[in-house]
Amino acid sequence: MADALKTRLCDLLGCEYPIIQTAMGWVADPRLVAATCNAGGFGFLAGATIPPAEMEQAIIATRALTDRPFGVNFHMYQPNAAEIVELVVKHGLRAVSYSRSPGKAMIARLKDNGVVCIPTVGALKHAVKAVELGADAVTVQGGEGGGHTGSVPTSILLPQVVDALDVPVVAAGGFKDGRGLVAALAWGADGIAMGTRFLMTRDSPVPAETLARYVAARDPAAIIVSRAIDGMPQRMIGNELLNELERAGNLKRLLLALKSGLAYRKLSGLGVGQMLKTALGMRSGGLTAAQTLMAANAPMVIQKAMVEGRPAEGVLPSGQIAGAIDSLLSCHELIDGIVREARERLAALGARNLRISPNEALACSAGRNRGAVSKACRSL
């Protein structure tokens, strides 16, 4: 019986299981990425919120913790995007992930050096366009996903994209366990990508005070989509800051954006010209002037919660799946559990069509079969 968990995504990324840890800003650090990769998944470092010099140190630190392949995430419109691309090429990384505003020249540079390009999209038309521009695979995030998200649920969006593309498709938005992985495979995906579930692990760098807010978010319906932070729909756990901004007028939001922009400039070391270049790049990506200005809010207010451990003063990007997670596992425990449960569910489904028990079907998938069971296994 062929192993259903060995998909095209595993071959493309060089990982053992088709499970991706997404690149959450301030969260996807060397420790989390290495822990994911060492457990058999594939991790992406967050490269959109730190300067290239720190990015290179993060790559080197990750290499010291794992000998498995990993990737880097960045925005094509950020002013140091070309430097990030060169770091990826220099260090021979396996893959990059990115979102809007892809650049053809950068994609060509990456692909010419054997780097796998996997953009994240939230609409069918964007998935098709991404492949036209050279994407090797596409991560499709449904509306259940955390951070910036769309309105179409994964269950509707994913099959549409799978039917439209020939490249591997990765499902994101609403996944946490082996049942979800099997569901994604049934829809035609080649794997799953998870952010919130990896954020909520013991290998996550998120401070305990902030993690406690995630564990306490027991109602998926209360993990809402708001435009109050940067003018774009973003799914978050409700907290004091978000409630305040939801009640505030546009002027207060823009004043916060100006303050955040100055703080981000100081943190990143960007000059005024570079900041303006970033803003123009975001405008070309379809954002309004107000959205472009407010975009400075996101990285700085997220930092307050994810780095400084002040969840009441920052924002808590989260998928709705946080409401169904009540424990903090290690990455190894998480991925082992997902794989074990997925195999059990696949075996149970296969057993329904055979005169053998689920345990015997599970033995088939593990190659532990004898006699009559072996004959049944060959029909799976």
C-alpha cells in the first residue's frame, strides 16, 4: 500500500511529512523552525520584520540547530527584498514563501538557483496568477486562517484552486490535527500549513503571558476579523487594544499608524526613502493611501504581544482554530500526533471497504501484514 502521507510536497521541499509551519512575524524564529524540521515538517523563518543582517544570523542559527531543509518568508515589496533573495541564494535555502506583489525578476532569480517558490493566496484568481508568474506550489488560506485573510472558507476555496492548478496545493486555515490533514488530502491538497497551531507549542518563542491569552480563547466565534489595525481584514483574538481601536475614529487609528511607522523605521534601520519605496510598493499591490499608512501598525503592535509579552497592548493574530486548542505540545509531539492520527483515520476509511479490522488496515499501511491480511492490503 502506497503511503498517502508521502506527497508531491514532500518531494518538493525535502521533508518527511506534508506539514508546513508558516512564517509568523516575531514568532517563526530559528528555534521554532528547527524544531519543526527536526520533527519531519518544513518550517519558514519570518523575514518580513527584521533587517537582512539579522536575517542572515537567523539563517545561520537555524542551520546550527537542524540539518534539514527550511525556508524564508518575506514580502516582495519590502525595500530589502532583493537582499533577502540574495541571502536565500547564498545560503542555498530550499524555499521561500511570500504574499502579494510578486516580482518576476526576483522569482526568476530564485528559480534559477533551485529555490522553491510558494506564495500564499486567499483567492482563486490570485492562485492562478501566482503560477503564471512562476510559483512551484501554492498555499491557499481560507477565511478561518489567522492574520490577513479572506472571506471564503477553506472547504470552498481549496477544491476550486486544486481543480484549477497542476502544481502542488497546500491547505491553510483551520488545521490542527491528523483529521484535518486527511480532509485536506481528500480535497486534493498535497499537505497542510499551520501558523496558530505552531505558535501554540512549547517551542514557540511567544511569552507565557501572551500564550495564556491564546489558550484561554475557547470560543472560535470570538476570534474575529477586524480592519482596525491596518485597514485590511485581519483575524485576531479580541483584546483591550482591539476593542479600543474598534471604537476609535479614523484619526486615532492614523495617529497610531504614524507612531508605529516611526518606531518601525527605528527598529528596521530604514531611511525615509526606503520607507516611501515600501509604501509605493504596497500601493501598487492595490492598497489605498489610508491602508498603506496604517500598515505600519501591524508589525509594531504585534511585537508588543509576541516579543514584549504585553498582550493587552498589542494584537493577537490568530486562526479560528485557536478556539479548539487547549494544550501546548512540543513540535515533535504535535507532528507525531498528526501523523499517527492521520494514518489511523486513513486506515479506518480503508477498512470500511475490506473485511478486516481498522487495526489490520493500519498494519497494512505500516507494512506489518501476513497471510490473508496481506492479500487485503494489496487491494488498498
